[in-house]
Amino acid sequence: MQLDPATLLVVSAATTFLVGVLFMASWRQAPGSRTLALWGTAHLVGAAGSAGLALRNQIPDLISVGLANAVVLAAYGLIWSGVRTFEHREPRTGVAMAGALGWCVLCLIPAFYAAIEARILYASAVAALYCGAATAEIWRGRAEQLASRIAAATILGLHSAFYVVRIPATVMAPPQPGLSPLASPWVAILCFVTLMFSIASAFTFMALVKERAEREQRIAASTDALTGVRNRRSFTRAAERAMAEYPDVALLLFDLDRFKAVNDRFGHGVGDAVLMGFCAMATSLLPKEALLGRLGGEEFACLLPDVSPAEALGRAEELRRTFAQLHVPELPGLSVSVSIGIAQARPGVAFDALMQRADAALYAAKEGGRDRVAVAESVAVRAA
């Protein structure tokens, strides 16, 4: 059975409508996601535009040509806005509606409205720009590794490429005068491409949202809520993996000196700020490959991969001195310091044993007067 373009438009409109309903249903389950709302609205608007195009020669041209095409262009703009929102950028709804507004203004010009080639060129250019811009937005966010990101960029890029190809094709083979626009083979191709785009975008866009939610849940489960560094479980697992990969690692244990006194005198709000300030300071001074975690309360740990004992000691002393220089003008009585214990890994030594040696060094640093660094080997020598 051969389907005429009008039938294909109806099928495309119905499919796009169902995809829009799917997005809106997902948004109802996660009302905080503007991305789902924008993508749902885009597909519902696109379905309305496709339905208007399908009714060409059955309803006034003002609706089937002027309004329907404007609605379809608005749908592409909303898809771009949804992608921007997904990438944590402003949706810029005004820019999203600019293509549709430009279409409406141009349709007020009789020469443009009467020239089907001009209408095709403008509509194709606008759709290609929105899809191309959405592709660029998806690609810019590739630092966030999501499995469906490449698929989404490919789908949007191919859809943009289709409209780009349509521009020179229209110039070289313009529609024949006197024939209904729906009789053009390009209409059937466009309907099929739009149908595939709706289905593919539904799978990939929903997958992107799901993958991000799962990723955020994994991060939340492995991150200390107050300081943003790894929690104890996450740090231990990462440290064990690092010890298996690097032969020379050093474990630094930190204990903020007299932290209970800070909470008692200045309040827990200031105490929390001190904890966050220590982590921010340590993160800025430590190398990128270092692992930093909060073991609990005011105790922290850092694993330095591929470092010598001298380098580990130098890092620890730098952290100790920098933290001791922390002063808050509004709290002149606030004084902070940190005690640090260091243990260098040995071949065949498990993480638990390394932790015990570093903990013994930390205890020695606190017993020695606090605000100092102690090395596990030195502790063992003094004990002997």
C-alpha cells in the first residue's frame, strides 16, 4: 500500500503527539525538570503544526501555510531551549520563538507568501539552525559522560543536515508550478524523517534524563553532603583501587584541632564553615589525582598516588601552614589548626594496615602538641 504525503503527515502528527504526551507524563513525575516540560511542549506543538500542514487544501491557507509552519518552527525552537535547560543554561525562550516570529512577519509580505521556494528555504534554514544549535549544546556538555549523549547529538545533527541538504535541493529543483505542495516527493521524505526523529528523540532524550538522574544518585551516595568531598565508603573504595594501580602512595590523615571548642564557642554554623573551608583549601592545594575524603566529624583523609615520602611530607606541611593562616575578620577570636599523620605504602600492605599506621602517626602528632605533621616511620623509630 502506498501512503500519500497527507496520510504521512497525519501519522507523523499522531506519533509526535504521543511522544509529547510521554514527555509530559514524565514531567508530572518529576515536576522540577523544566527540560521534560519543554521537550513535551515542543512535541505537542509540533504535532499541532503537522496536523495543520496535513489539512492543506481543506482549511484556509492562512492556517495550513501561515500558522502551521510557524508552529512547527516554534517546536524546533523549544527543542533547542529544552537542550539548553538540560545543559543547565538559560532556555532563552525569546530566541526560540524568533524563527516562528520571523516567519509570521515574512508571510505579511505578498511576494514571500506567494513564493513557495522562499518559504521552503526560510523554514529549512531555521529548522537547521535550531537543530544544529541543539547539537552543539549537547556536544559542549560532553564532559558529563552520559551513554546516550553521542546518540542524541547524532540524531539532532542528522536532522539538521537533512534541512541543510533541502536548501540547495530546492534551489536546483524547485517545486513545479500548478501542483499541490503535498504532491512533492520532498514532503513524503520530510514526513518520514520527522517521524523517525520523533521516535528516536523520545528514546534518546528520555535516556539522557534517566542517565543523569542515576549519575546524580551515585554521586550523592558517594559524597559527603556538607563538604562535597568523598564520604568514608567512597574514599576507601577509591583508595584501594589507587593502591592497586600505583606502587608508591602516601596516606594523610587530618584531624582539625580542638574542633569541639570551635562549635561550643562560635556555634555549629561556624564549625560547618570551618570544615568546608578546610576542604576547599585542601582541594585547591592538592594535585588533581589526589583523593580527598571525610571520614567523619572533623577527620579527613587524603591519598596521594605516585609520590615519594619527601613529596608527601611537603604537601602535608603546606596544608598545615595554609590552614593555620585562616582568619575571619568578623571572628577575631577564631583560631584553627590541623594535625596530620602520614604513612607511606609498602609492597603487599593492605589499605587497612596503611590506615592504622597513618592513624598512629596522627595520634603522635596530637600528643606532640597539635598543629604538626608526624610520619609513621618516625613514630615507629621513637617507639623502639
